[in-house]
Amino acid sequence: MKKRLKWSAMLLLAMMLVLSACGGNGNSSKQSANSNNGNTSTNQPSDTGSDKEPVTIEFMGHGNPNEKSIFEKLIASFEDKYPHVTVKYTSVPPGEYSQKLTTLISSGKAPDVFYVGGSEFYRFAEAGTILNLQSYLDGTELFEQDNVWKPALDRYRYNGEKVGSGDLYGLPKDVGPWSFVYNKTLFDEQGIAPPPAAAGEWTWDDMLAAAKQLTIDQNGDGKPEQYGVAAYTLESAVWANGGNFIDYETGEVLVHEPAFYEAMQFVADLTLVHKVSPNVEAEQSMNGYTRFLNGQLAMFAMGPWDQPAFWELPFEWDVAAWPASPATGETATWLGSMGFAVSNKSNHPQEAFDLAAFLSLDEYGQRQNYELGQAVPNLIDMAKGEFLEADKAPASRQVFLDIIEDYGRPDVPAFSKDTQWIDLFWQQASRVWNGEVTAQQFTADIQPKMQELYDKFNK
């Protein structure tokens, strides 16, 4: 009898071991059913990897206090979903980030996951500093390529020679449509029809006419307390006018062409001639962002990440299409992006990828991201669905999607591995903004210098 009981117990133990092995990686059937391979369609995080060995990974980013607070919430959600992973999050002031990251990488202490964009992405991918994520993406159900904005993904592709095609070495943190925001209350007070959301319906001339009415010197001292427009982006003006900074296919710098310098002069004349935009002195006294928050500026520029601060404003505001060039009828603006990269030296590449994928692609994480006002969802179906239906400002949030799909362009340095050529331009552009030289004179003088720098460090 004892032998039979002992044999039965051994048989039961063997069956339990077999069933446990069938669960895959030691996960319980309950966990497997809830995690759906890390993808969840509910509003609650799933319990993924609760029986795995504890892991700590480091994540470094940058941003304002709002962004830091948002990412602390997102990371807490990630840790709920992946309870075996602890994330050590460091938020660095934006102006210090690049230098700190470079120092950490040089010393072999790179964080497991970090922000990367533009020329840094190009250099890091070329040097093998960051991990090729394609095999990880091929093994996760989180990634549906057709449901992620193509302009965002293409920024993080590298084929061994150039950025824009090939395998993915990063995932988009966001896709940042740089939009035209206006104080609707100020427009209403002056009885002016607000700028339309549809591209091409409002030109530079329309914007200038409105800006003149909305620039108000209340005490007659020659220094307006309220301005019509500020921070008018040169990229928008140049591209809308048919110009460009560079032809990346040929490597030719194009700032000396008429379409470019005419657009640059238009932007400068908003201050120099028309006085509807703050000059350098006024900007130093109070920058455009603060003026807009204070209700002393009618038209400005914003990214989706500005929403949390704007939601607290005591006036109505909305976004519109950037004004079109009268010469072309075209509208344009830049489409920014920052990415998540994984260090090629990470000791925990799977967990590092899981964090990057959660922050970039997970439905729950993306929902939190847009509800907290951090970004337009990277997931197209979410962006065109619940994001558009959200009841918070801006009312015309379709503008964000129009920029992504129709008239947004990568920011100028996106496909350079060295930016000294464009840095030189911005460093000396104040000569035009303060009226020292015309845009035509400036661009004719600086084009060969920019070309020399581009050829030296990018070819």
C-alpha cells in the first residue's frame, strides 16, 4: 500500500512538471492568458514576467517638469506590467542632455534606454553604439508597422550608409507636429475671424493683416503690450515658398536661392517693418512662450507636448494650419521626433527593448501619453479615433494629423550626421533679424561656408 501511494505521488509530481513546462518559460497559465505576449487591449496593465529574476535598467531622457511627471507615471505603469523590472529614470535638463549622454557613452556607462534624435541617431547607428531592434520587433505582437506613422519610423531606420531606410535602430518617442496656435479670445475681442484649420486657406497676407490689428500699444510709448505673432518658424516660410535649406540627395546647400531668402526676409520684416512681432530687446524682456501664456500674444507656435500647460490657461485657444505663401499657395511646417534607443552594451537588452516598446507602441502606454498631453499617439488607429474625439483643447486637433500626413517635413538636421553647417546658419542669422543685412546679402555670404562644412563632415 505504501509503495502504491509513493508511486502515485511520484506520478502526480511528474505530471505537474510536464504541465508547468508547457506553460512556456515557467509562466503560469493565468499570466499567459492575461499578458497576450505583452500586448493588452484593456485599460489596465497586465502582469507580465512576475516570476522572472528581478532586473534593474536605466533610462535617461530630458524635458520640462511636465514631461518628467508624465514619464514617471508611464514608467510606473510599465513596472506594473513587468513587475520583475525596476526602471531607474533620470531626467536631464535639455541643454545638458547631449553632453551628459556623450560622456556616459564614452565612459562605457550608457543607460540601457535613452532619447536619441537627429544627428546623434545617425552617428550612434553608424558607430554601433545602439542596438539593431529589428529582431526584437519581429518577435513582438506590439509592433504593427502599418499602424505606426511612417514618417516617425523612417527617422530611426539605418541601412549601413544612410538614415531613412533599412532596419529600425530606434522607436519613436513621438512624432511632433509643430503647429500654429492662436489665442481665440483675443481674436474674438477684435472681431477677427480666426485662422482656419485647413491648409492653404490663409496666406501670409491674411496673417499679417490680422497681426496688425492684434498688436496693441496700450500706453502709447511705442512698445506694444500685446503682439500679433511671435516665433514664426523660418522652416515653415521657406518650405511654403518653394525653397529648401539643402538637397540631401546631392548634398547642395540651397539657402542662397530666391525662394529661400525672400521667405527669410518676410519673417524678418514681421519685426523690422511691420512691428507685429517682438524685436530682440522685447524678446529678452519677455519671451514669446511667456507672452502667450500671459495672454499678450495672439499667434505663436506649439508642439503637442505644450498641451498640459496650455490646458491651464484662462482663455480659449486653438491650432490652425500654418499660413500659405502667396507665391505658391503651399503650407508647410516641420515635423519633429525624438526616439528611444537601446544601448548595444545593455546587460538586459530584452527588458530595455520592452521599456522602449512600451513607451513607444503599447496601447495602454500610448493612451496614457496622449491623455496626459505628452504627444499625438504613435498608433494611427488611436490617433484617428479616440485622440480626435477627446474633449480637451485644441478643438481642431485634426491639424496635428494633417501635419503628420500631408505637409510636415523632417526638421532640417534630421539626416545629417554632423550639424556644423546648419549650426553656423543659426548662429549668424541674427544679422538678418536685427536688420544689419538683408536676407539676400546674408544667404549669399554664408552659403559657401555652409557648403564647405557640410562637404567636410558629412560626405
